[in-house]
Amino acid sequence: MVWEQRYHPLREEWIIVAAHRQNRPWTGEEVTGKDENIPDYDPDCYLCPGNIRASGVQNPDYEQTHVFDNDYGCVSFNAPQVHQEEPGVYQRKPAHGFARVVCYHPKHNLTLSELSINEIVTLAKVWQQQYRELSSHPKINHVLIFENKGELVGVSNPHPHCQIYATNFVFKFIETEARVCQQYYIKKNRILFQDIIKAEQKETSRIICENDSAIAFIPYFARYAYEVFVAPKETHLSIANLSSKELIDFAEILKRILIKFDNLWQMPFPYVMPLHQAPTDGKDYSSFHFHIEFHPPLRKPNLLKYLAGPEIGGGNFLSDTSPDEKAKELRELPDVHFSANGR
């Protein structure tokens, strides 16, 4: 049995590790995935090629990726102006920005794990282009690219896609990460994320896979059972700064992780996948290290990691698993998708 706290340096918080709790008796609710035969094309899908979206706009007959402005964006430059009151207990600001959707592929029934490496590279180039375009806008301070996959994280449309929020504010976790990375560099003259990579390479037990320029690992301070970081080994502020070779290496490692997730329980594995990229507000972020984080909600087949008293009420994550054991579990899985990538 292990009862210990592990510090999460990127979020300035302590994680409680009590891995023996993973096998505690459970009589609560379990979740079951739907056994569905999803078609290549769904005439009722708002994201499939040629279909009419809720806004009345028709999608083109796209053959690779497709980017469009979200019909129900959470931010907009068309938002009404907010009356600026005197600072007090309650404050408000306008939420301006761009909200976009990126369709990964025209086929409705594919997931990111089932795309070829070349298709993932094509998608990554779209992410690069979108970051460059949106970050150049004078009123955009942050570009958040993320994918929510699976009904367990609230996704109602299985068509492979992600979203982009380019906003006049910086999302809190990125704001904290950027600050602590800068403080670490000022204090130690080293890049914090580089030291995290070196620590993982020294211990090796939590590394899942790596190649010349990219690495994937479950960090020492993981909160979720299968929380994986995928990162370039060199420090870059965003995905836009990766070279062609780095982009290919990154896509290869990303695909291996996605396949291992699906192979774990022979199912499309649910997750939240944010791209952690430096803010774009013009400040110095030379110590920020771009990476992708996976936050999968399942800790066992059909069993969620429920956020309850410690997390919601107390503000500290309680981990029911050992990062070393979960990394070993993923590392030993095959690199060929259980469906044999049949399309």
C-alpha cells in the first residue's frame, strides 16, 4: 500500500497517490459503451461531407481535413460590448475570439487512432496553420486546440474532429503553466519540461515509447490512471514551430499512443486531449514547452474516475493507480490496432 503526495510542478498542486484503492470493492454505477456499427457516412451528421449543418451552411465534399467556424461558438467578436464597472467583488469582461471545428477525415466512422501517420501529419499541419493564423490576430492571447472523444466526455457526434478556441484571454491551466515555467527558468536557468523529460528518461519506468525527437510517458505526478504526455524532445512554444522531421516523429508517437489506448480494452478509448501551447499575448514564453496531454476518464473497463470530495470539494486529485504500473500496462500493448485498421 502506498499513501503519498506527489507534486505536479506544471499546475502547482499536490496529487494524492493511493494506488491500492484501484481494487477496492465497488457497488456504484458503471458505464457501458454502445455496441454500434457506425457507417462511413451519416446523412444526419452535421460534419460529414456535403451535409447541411444546423446553421444552414453546407459542408463541401472535402477529401482530407475541413475547418469551419463553429456554428455555436463559445466566443465571438460579434459579442455585445460589456459595460465596464468599477472593480469590485464581481467583475466581467467580454469573451471575444474565434471558435472553429476541424474535421479530421471525411469518413464518419474513423477515429484519430485509425488515421495513417501521413493523415495525422496532414492534420498536424492544419493545426500549425491555424495556430499561425489565429495567433497573429492582435486581440488573440491564446489558441487552445483540443479534442473531446467519446460520449463519456460529453461528445454526441462520433465524426472525427477537434475544436479550436482562440480567445482574448489565456485559459487558466496554460496561464499557470506559463508562469511556473518562467519562474523555474529564472531560478534554475533550465527549462522545467526538459527536466521533467530527463527525470522520466532516468527512471524509464513511466516511458511508453519514444523515437529520435518525440517521447510519450505517464508523468510521475499523473492524476488520471492513463494520463499520457506526448512531447517533442526539443523545446518549442507551439506545434507551429516543429520541423518537418519533428512533425513526422511526433505523429508516429501520437499514433502509437492512440492505438495502445484502443487496444487496452478493445474499444475506442475516450479522452480529453488538449494541446498545451504558449499564449500569444506578446510576452516572453521562451521557457514554455509544447506538448499534448491525454486525460482519459476510465480507470477500469466501464469504470470512471469519478471526481468527488477530494477533487471537487477539496481541490486535490486522488489517484487510485500507480503511474509506473499503468505505463507498463500501455507499453506492453501491441502497436497494431485491434481492428487491423480496416476501413
